[in-house]
Amino acid sequence: MSPTRRSLLQSGAGLLAASAAGCLDTSTQGGEGVESGYAAFFTLHEWAEAVSDDIASFEDPVDVGQMGHGWEPTGNITADIAATDAFVYLDSPEFGWAQDVAATLEADYENVAVIDALAGLEDRLIRGDHEHGNGEDGHEENHTEDDHEATDTESHDEGAFDPHVWTDPVLAGEMVGNIADGLAAADPEHETAFQENADAYQSDLEALDESFETMVSEADRETAVLAGHNSFQYLEARYGFELHTPVAISPKAQPSQSDIADTIAFVDDNAIDVILYDRFESPNLAETIVENSNAEKTRAVSPAAGTTPEWNDRDWGYLDQMTELNLPAFREALGAA
């Protein structure tokens, strides 16, 4: 994770030396109790609510039906967040608005605990390719720096790492731990409760991890096809399967006719019968692949960065999306059903 953007913001905001010295901590500032807060998007909101339980109430600024990744606030969200006791976010250029808010809070609002759920995970982030799709073998192509020449530091940083770290249950457990540590630093009176709540949620994540391990060990194949941008590189790295996708990880990328033709050939050559697609994107590409190949059906998966009205009505959270939607879909796509 590159700190360049945030470092510039912090220096521009004129952080006090003490704040700068503490920027490596999970949480900076706060310390007088937490009753309310903001979490930058759906998944962090669930985790903050699970850790705080009835001690504090957190708000998710992203509306139902929208994804946290790529979302931008309207209005003066900084003032709204500054009126609470804590802000949980990811210190990643993919969430630039949250970095901006965090820098302002650390400069001017010492009563607000700023909690970076990614603290300590920097060396385990996966580099991403936001511009290009897969090569013929299903792996992402390598490109020179000239292919990705950035107009400025910010645009280069934004494509440096895949932001979907929360899809990995193991890393998710560490992020939940970071939230607990940050809340405990801001509200020492409830440290034990925060830790116990985090432990309980981490147990659920450990069970999810075991379910993915079992599913992949029982799979007939190591490769599936995802007709959309790839939000699951962390799952691939964790459990040792591969996703062939014509559009890489950027939701803005569009496949060429050649990319689609190559994917159809890949489906037939590998006897793949289930085509996955992102529930937050159109299923049209997946349906096109099915119509023009020997594949038989499509299955939706979720990057777990938002929720739909239907899932919201069911009270589905991160764990529900991973266990009720993603696990069965990957099981079928990998032939472990």
C-alpha cells in the first residue's frame, strides 16, 4: 500500500509531531470513550458493529445497492464524521475520500479515533492490473511501466494494489482485530468487551476459512471463469485456485471481442460448465459466454463490498454473502458440488 497520497495530505494539513509519530498505530487520537462512529463502507461497518456491539453505533455512508469500492461522498461528510467518536477506514488510495477525511481528522479533530483496518497488512497486499485482462493461459499479462505511464503520483498509486483484501477470511480476521485494538485504545473502559466481541467474530471467520479450504480440496478443477472484473485475487492466493477473466480487476474495464472469444475458447477447452459473474455488475457477459460455449449456466458471486435491497431485507452481512452466495457458487464452478 503506497502512503504517498496520504502523506502529502497529512503534511499539507500540518499534523502535529505527535500525530505523525503515531501514524503507524492502528488508531490515532480519541481515548475518551466511543459511543458513535462511521465506517467507510459496508464490510467495515459490519465489523465495527460486531466489535462494538451495544457499546457504540456506527453508520455506513454508502447507500444500499451501492459498492464501497469506487464510491464518492456528496456533501460535507467530514463534518458529519467529526461529530462522532471514531472513523474506521482503509488507508488505501482506492478509498481516497476516506484518506482525505482521515488526514483532516488527525490534523484538526483529536477527539475522533481514526482506525486503519489495514494497519500491519501492507506487505500482504496483492499488486493489481487495472488496465488489462488475462493472457491466453488465464493469468494476467505482464506489462512494462511504459504501458501504465501515470500522469501523476496519485493515478499511479491507484492502480498499484488490489483493494479487495477483505475477501480473504484470514486477512479479514486481522482487520477485525485492528478494529478491536483501535476501539480499545479510544475507549479503554470497554477493552475487554471489544476483544471478546472480536474473538467471537474471528471464530466465524475461521470457520469460513475452513469451509473454503475444504471446498477447494474437494474440487475437480483448479480454474473457474468469472465474466467480470476480478475481485477475488486474495481468495485465489489464499486457497490455490485460479479465475480466468477477460477484464482484470477494474470495474471500468471493458473486454474486447478478442477477449470474449478467447474466454469462450477457454471455457470449451477446459470443459467449464458454470460461468460466474459479479452480482453488482450486469450478467450480460456471462450469458453471452454461456450462449456461445458449452457452458450450461451462470452463478452470481459478491465481492462483499456492499449490499442489495434484497440482501438488506434478509439482514445479510459479510458472512452471509460469503457463506450463502460465494461458497456455493465457487463450489459449483470448481466442481466441488
